Amino acid sequence: MEDISQTIVEEFKERMHISHGAEDSNLKRLLSFSVAYLKGKCGKFDIEDGSIMENVKAKELTFERARYAYNDAVEYFEDNFLHDIHSLGLDISFKDMEDIYDA
């Protein structure tokens, strides 16, 4: 399971208009599974670091997948976001290649 900070949970709750804390552990689990899913499809990223565009895109997709999971519709996520998933994977791959050549 991926480690999810309380800050990320709070951002997700704000986006989902959830004002209570009763579901925090479930939301953290959904976010963790979503990060793991996207890392498996796209490569490494850090949703805590908003200074790199790939991380911002990854955070957005993580929130979207967690939203689908929260609403018991995760089976539709990949079909609806396939272009974004592929785009993120390519962005991460290109960034990794740049880092290798710049080293």
C-alpha cells in the first residue's frame, strides 16, 4: 500500500465535498490503491510534489480514480481516462529519459 498523507486526504475530501472525518481511513485506502494502480500503469511519481507537471497530472488522475472507486464505478475509470493514463505514462517516461541524459 502507498503512503498517503493526511494533507492529500483533506484535499480529496474538499474536492468530494466530504466534511466529516468518519471515512478518512477508507479514503486513504482508496487513494493508496489509486496511486499504486497508476504507478503500475505509468511509472513513478509523487503526488505530494506539485512543482513537477507529471506529479500534478498524477495527482489529478489519482483523485479521479479514487472518486470512481468511492462511487463503486472503478470498472469505468480506465475506459474514461485511457488517454490521460497513456499521456501521463509518456510524460513520466520522457522525464525519466531527460534525467538520464542530463546526468
